[in-house]
Amino acid sequence: MTAGIETIIYPVKDLAGAKARFTGLLGLDPSMDEPSYVGYRVAGQDIGLDPHGHSKGMTGPVGHWHVDDIEGDVTTLLDAGAQTLQEIQDVGGGKRTAMVKDADGNVIGLIQPS
């Protein structure tokens, strides 16, 4: 089951510059501020800045579906012809993420909240 797209992650080359732009745009400080990820919580939506996104295959912002069974959903997507861009990984606090590229070249992100 999915809760829908609740997270958008932007790949960024200059994390400090992107953080300044998004802080100004959103009018609030990040809720998470680490060298590997800066995140904001705005109106029930998570906005993330990933300085390693390009190396993971992200070519632009990626919507991440919040799911209950990340293993099952990744398997379903792979069985339908998707390719793995990022294996399932724990990103802290029990939250797990993965990314695939579908047969049309679209990047699909998945998050299983803790």
C-alpha cells in the first residue's frame, strides 16, 4: 500500500548554495541538516537536497512514494522491467529508501518510513 508521493528529492552539486536558495524560498530552516542531506518539512511534504543524487542516477527532482513494503514494491517494479539505481538502504532511524528507473527512463523513488 502507498501513502502517495510525500517526498521530493533534488540532486544538487552545491549543497550550501542549494540550502541557501531553498531556505529563502521556503522561509524556514531545514528540519535535517547533514553533510549528506538537507531536508525541509513543508505543509506535510518533505523536500530534500541530496549532494550525491547525480551519482545515484538522478537527473532531476525525484518523487518518492511512501510505501509499507519496500521489498515487495521494488520487486514488482523490477519484474515490470525497471532497473535498480539505488538498492534498498537504511538512511537512519529505520527509514529505508530505494530508486529504480522504469522502462521509459523515469526515476521512481520509494521510501518506507520507520
